Amino acid sequence: MSSATGTTAGSAGAGVRGAGGARRRLVSQETYELVFGTVYTGLMTNLLLAVACLPLVLLLAASDLAETWPLAALVAPLLGPALAAAFAVFGAFSTNGSTAVVRTFAGAWRRHLRRGLAIGALATGAVVVAAVDVVFFWGRTAGAVAIPVLVTLAVGAVLTAVIALAAVPEMPRARLREVLLAAVVLGARRWYLSAGALLVLGLLASVVAARPTVGLGFAAAPLLYAVWGVCRFVLRSPR
């Protein structure tokens, strides 16, 4: 009787240990590394973006944009190389799981500085011109026609710039004109994907405007990762 009881207890203990082992195996070392690598990549990318765009971040946080918009327009092109570097980080992480965020970001920022600044300056110029024209036409009869066109052009310029910045790390040897042409043509051809990227960008802008700390500290990387993913689909060669 005691032998049977011992056998039963041993079997139960083995079953518990087996169940515990199965539970332990539900979260493997690879899963832990993936989770922590993803969190680290996102948070560090947010920090590097803020550092790379520090003058603009300080202006947005410490001043009224309605009064300091000329200064904001002056430093806004810094977003160009910063976004290109962030997209390079996303590409490295997506391709081989690389978490060398600082090295990847710094190297991409340095390599793509000239083209990133140029794209950022073009987009900023288009938005400033459109905004000034909107103010001019506001309340005038012609504004009913001109303002929607100007707003559409400004939005199109921003979206084209983002697609071009996503293309810069993918096309390191392409000239700026080729990158911009690809962004315009493919962005217009795959307008439904471009519209999705625009919605995510709008969400990010609204979060940053309402809660800058949350937007820049937590939301920027995941939302920009989604934008980058959409832009990669936009830039795929048609079959």
C-alpha cells in the first residue's frame, strides 16, 4: 500500500515538475532578448531623436510656436537626418535584430546628413510658404479655392519628404533628385499606403502637441516604425 502511495506521489511530483518545466519553457531566452531588445531600441531611438533635434525640441517645449515659428522653421530641417538615421535603426533591427542603436544611428546620421538636411529644408520651405499663403487668403473670396489646394500641397510635401527619408538609407548611392522622384511617383501610385502613413504621422503630431513628454519619450519610435514600414511597402518596385 505504501509502495503504491509512493509511486503515485512520485508520479504526481514528476507531473508537477514537468508542468513547471513546460511553463518555464513558455518564455524562452530568445523571447526575453527580443522583448528587451525591442524596448531598448525604441527608447534609445526616442532619446537619440530628441538629441538630434534638440533645438527644435526646446523651442516647442519652452515657447509659443505662434511667436517663434521663424526660429522653428530655421531648425526644422534637423528632422531630416534624424529621421533618416531612425529609419536606418529600424531597418537594422528588422533585418538582423541589431540593437546597436547608438552606433547605427550615429553612422547613418553622419552618412545621410547632407541629403537629410536638403530634404528637410525643402519640406520646411514648402510648408512655410503654404502657411503664409493660407494666412494671406484667409477670409478672402479666393481662399475658398486656394486654401484647400495649399493645405494639400503642404501635406503632400511632408509626406513626400518622409517617404524620401525612408528611401535614403535604402538608396545610399542615389542622387537626391532620384530619391525625391521615387518618393513622389511611388507615393502617388500607392496613395492608399501613403494615406495610412499620413494618418500615423498625424497621430504622432497630435500626441507630441498634447503631451510632448509622452510623445517624444514613448510614442515616437513605435509610431515612426509603423510609418517606416508603410514607406518601405510604398517604395517597393512594382512587379
